[in-house]
Amino acid sequence: MSFVSCDMFLKPFNFKSSWRYGKLSVHNRNNYLLKRVSIFCKVQVAIIGGGIAGLTVASILQKYNVDYCLLEAKPYLGGRVATDNVKGFLLDHGFQVFIESYPEVKQFIDISSLSLQYFEPGALIRTNTGFHLVADPFRRPLSIFQSIQSPIGNLSDKLRVAWLRNRLSTSLIQRSHHKRFLSTEEYLESFGFSSSIMQQFFRPFLRGIYLSELEDQYFEDFLFIFSMFSKCYASLPAKGMGSIPAQLASSLDPHSIRLNTKVDSLRGRQLELNGDEQLMAQKVVIATDGPHASQLLGSASNIPSYSSSCCLYFSSSLPTPVSLPILILNGTVEISSSIINNICFPNKIAPSYAPSDRNLVSVNLRLDETELPLDELVTKAKNELEKWFDPDVVQEWQFLQSYRIDHALPKRTSSIISDPPPNKVSEDVFLCGDYCDSPTLNGAMASGRRTAIQVLSSLGMKGSI
């Protein structure tokens, strides 16, 4: 980054100056701050947003020695993929799992350094009659008889799941170019699945991934994620999901990253920062979420709406009611009276998520319950869980923290599928993010990679990643 101009008037006495995040701080001999002067900076590429997409763009540009500046409004990188350490517990920002079979992950992440800890394949389904295991017979052959006897779906459903899983694990998902939006619900129904397995397994499982109902999910997104799960175990990095953006950021020049820097407006290639700074860039990459991209562009054209999410964390000194490192789904028929979608005990998957003498409980709530007051959410969640497990155990759970994320994942509507947001807005302004591809970590990285290639091309450089 180069500083083009700085106009200021100074009295003739001793002073020292220091560059701080693009501002010049002027001090006298006693280090007393006299004034802070706004300056005008110039850079080849300005990247607005330090989430997964923005970090992917930055990592590629750095490989090609492009002068870039990554601007992030928050005090940390990673966007929604972040982890806090609270009293020795690792709390991801909402329920998340890592899928190492993602094609983009294999390209940009050193998986071996994440020390992945794995979920038990399958899920434990809570129904009106108790808990029932839906296992993966391909990975757990001895569970096949238990799965057949499980009341989750009928025998025909289980054969269809096995056939679909086997097919997707050995083939690539091709874009179908459907002329109309085909929902996951319509696809599963056309495939012959019963309402029982739709309600008890597919609905809570996919709601937890895409934060929307089956009728609002695009069927190709389902095929993609089901294919990815068939090729690997779901996992958690030993240091939390935040270790993924941390690894991407570790290869970047720290002098090219500015945290706590809000972009107030974008006028062509000129950015207004923090109310009193200006940054001029040859190229601008908007790597924020959709709503913030709309604000900067002054238009909501082709930008999708978003689903919200809410996750509650509890700590406990008692043994967990489920000892398996497995995801627990709410498959009750009377789902309208329930606020819980799924729960798990993260330290059963990755022991590093909790102190050795404590357990961590992660409760992911249903979509339509996220607007309730926090104390009401906590009370309702614990009351419901007392019907699942021993009430004395649940009553002992102590609330740790909640994460409400307003713009958690973009919604995939028919208009977005038929006319997706462009990666290139103009000759000098580009877009990237999961809403430009698919609402997954893979989608964010894929969008960032494509945008980086376009930026390199616009700068007269050839990049193939």
C-alpha cells in the first residue's frame, strides 16, 4: 500500500509521527497527541470483508505478489466461521461442522494440521417413542440390523438412502440446468421417500445445515452435501472452526490486513473508511455478506435474503446423557411445539472443546424461534430437554453463551438459481461470497477463487488456481 498525499499544518517544534492503520498520529516531545490527520491511500486491490471468501481472494493475490488491502469491520477474521474461548470452552459461532471432502477445502486448507476429531457417522433421532440410531452401514457394517429395525423410515426408505449414498459417493454432481426451481422436498418425494423419514431425518438434518425448510432448499444443494458426507466423516478441528480462517490468514502479510475498519461507502473505486479516511484502489472486491454488499452497491439486485440462526451453549459437571460422539436430531412429529432442531456434546467429538472436568452442550434452535428474548429461549430449551433426558441432569446445566446470527446463510430462491449474483459488477468492482455460489464453506471458497482469477485477469495477469 502506498500513501499518496497527506496535507497538514504543524508548528515548528519537536514531534514524532507514527502510521497507525492508515492515519498519521502527531505527538509533541511529551508524547501528547496533538491531532490525528486523515490520509489518502492507494492500493492495487481493496478487499472488503475478511470472511472465508475474502481470505481466499487475499491468499491467491498474495501468491501473485499483488498489492492488496484486506478490510474487516470486526476485530477478528473469519466472518461467521469463528470460535471464542469462554472459561476454557471453545464456542463456535453457531453449530458448524467441517467437511474435509469439499473440493475447495482440499485446495486451500492443510487438513492434516487441523487435528480433526470425528463425529460418529449417522445420527441419533429423538422421536415421540425415544431415541433411535440411524447408522451408516457402509462405515459401520455391524449396525445394519439395528438400522433396519429402527422405526425411522421404512425398509424401502433405507434401501433408497443406501442406493443414493452409494451413487453419490462414486460420481460427481452435474448441474442439471432445470428450467424451474426444484426443491429438495419435491426431489425427495419424487424419489419415493416416505413422509416419516422426511419428517424425522431429512428435515431436521438439512435444516441444521442450510437453515431453511426442505421446501425452500434447492435440490442440487442437497445432492452436493449428501455426496460430501458420503465421502468423509463430519468433524471438528481440535482448536475450533475458527482455526480454518486462522490458517488462511497465517499465510497473509499482516501489514495488508486492517481489522476494526468499516467501509462506510464505495464510490467507484474510492472507499470511505471509518468516517474520515479514503482509500483508492485499482480494483475493489466486495467479500461481505449479501446485505452489506447491497448497501455498498446501492442496489439489492440479485442479492438474496438471509436466514438467521441461534445456538445456545451450556456447561455441565455431570456425565453427558449420550456418550456417543454423535449429532442428535429432533424428529418429533409435533415439531410445531418444539424449539430445538438438534443438539450435540462437542467435547465428546473433540475433547479440547471443554475443560477436562466439564462437558459442553450445544443446542441449535429452530428457525422461527430466534427472535424470542434470550432468557425465554434458555428456559424453553431446558424445559424441552428435560423431556428428552433426566430432568436432574438438564437442570444442572449452566448457561454459557448464545450466538444469534442475523445473516447466517443466504436463501436459495428460484430467482437466485435462475439469475445468480455476478462475480463481476463492473470493470473494477467484483463480488464474492457463499451467496454467489452455494451456502457452504466450499461455496465461499469457490466464489473467492473465481473472483481472484477475474481480478488477476483484469490487472493483466494470468492466474490459474
